[in-house]
Amino acid sequence: MSSALLLVLEAAWAGGSHEPGVRREGPVQAQDSLPEGPGLAAKYRGDASLAGDPAVLLFYDYEAPDSWRKGWEGGLKYYDHVTDPAHVFQGRGALQARLKKGTTGGGDHLRLRAPETCLFQRYYVKADRGFDFIMKSHGFGGVGPGLPDWYAQGKAGIKPTGTDKLYGIIFFSPKDVRPSLYYYHPGQKGGYGDHAYGRTPLPVETWTCLEIMLKVNEVGQNNGEIACWMDGRLTVRVKDLAWRTTPELGINLVLDHVYNSVPHDQLLWFDNRVVARRYIGPMARSSQEKAAEQTGRTK
Ligand SMILES: [Ca+2]
């Protein structure tokens, strides 16, 4: 990350009706601040009809048993559809990821119809008790014209050229499982991608809203970015990235998690996954619904 500016943010905002109060480390200009708290989803209580918003490209509530596999290369075989209310965030269905001891897998992707320049992806995740595994979660990729889809994920250890690929994904850090960012760009130090670590561990046995943004640079400028939010709080932001040297390289892949050598059986649940051209933010809920969830957390 030789030329990129990494900003790790410690958010004081705790949700609800409070205005964001963010202590920033580094020279952040007010005019280029990223949104926090409520976003696009605030207009659609319970995410109802959010799928129809013009800014939304993909929406998954996992209510149907198997339609969520459609279009995904690899078939998302490590997921089961579950309806146990204990593991559903919203509605009647969610996905359960099975990470079996000693297994390696994942790395699925969905191809977008046309390259995009800035996308957001929000989802809810819940880790089982004892979850301690380092793994990648959800993110974005891009491959240049004529290159196969798998090139973005399948060329690990090779630095991008600015015309061939880009890659950015949320991953859970070693030891305390902090949602963090892992990304490949031409300015990275070595063959493998750069890391930018969040500070807040992923809580277990409770739902957390994660969101990632990837914005490509304008060709000839280093104004690309990647950022991560937890429950509407901006937790990691990397600026000044030059992802590409040609306008033909954009974001054309939505990525699903990859994992290697699982140390012991682990489970994760996912619900309400959205890809949009605008900041999405947490799901809008009534005060009663929030109170019910808070009660559940303290049990
Ligand atoms: Ca659901």
C-alpha cells in the first residue's frame, strides 16, 4: 500500500437518532466524507420493496429455498437454506454456511451485466459461538475485456497490472475476527494483496450489519477507494487507490467468501444481502423490533 492513504476510523456513533460523531485519524476533508448511519435502506422498512429501488442491482432475502443460487458460478455449495427462526434475521429464511474441519472451498462469483465504477454491498452476518476462523466474506472483483471471470480470484499472488483485474473483499482478521479489508491493486507492496484492519471484533451469536464499498479511480488519477462499515459505522477506509489504467476495467463481479483449512467445524448465517450503487446502510426497523433484538443480545 505504498501510495494509498489508509484511514482507520473509530466511530462514536452508536445508532438510533444520534448524528454521526466520528473521530478520524488522518487528514480527512469534510467534503469527501462517506455516509454513515441510515442509508438507502432507511426508506424501506424491513427491506420491503428495497429490491425495486433504481439504485439496487441485487437483493437477496433468502425467503425462497433455492432461487438465491441463480447466476452464481460455483453454485454456492457450502450454503444451506435454513428456516429456524433462531438463525433468520428477517422474514422466514436465511443462509447457513458450513465450514467443516479441514475443508477448503468457496470463491464463487456472480457476473454483472456491465462494469460499474462504484458499488456497495450490505449484508447481515451472525457467527456461531466459538467462531474464530480467518476467512474472506463478501466483496467485489473485476476483470478486463477478454479475461475469464475466475481471473480476479484465481490469480492469487500476482499483482494487478491496472488493466487485468481488481479485487476487494471483507475478511475476518486473525485471532479476534475483526471485519477488515483485503484488496489487490497495482500499488500493492508484493504479489499478494494489501490488508486494512478494522478494530472491532465481530460479535458472536448476534446479527451484525456489514457493508463494503469499492470505487474505482478515474483513469490517470488515484482517487479510488475501498471502505467497510459495521452496523452503519464506517470502520475502515482506504483512499488514494489507483485500481486501473483503462476505463475498460471496472467492477463486474460480485464475490462470495473463500476459506482454507478450517481448524474446527464452524457455522455462519447470512441474511438480507444487497448490492447497490448507493450507500445502503442498516435495515430500517421499528423501535419495538430494535428493542426485541437488544433483549435477545443480553439474554
Ligand atoms: Ca430472510
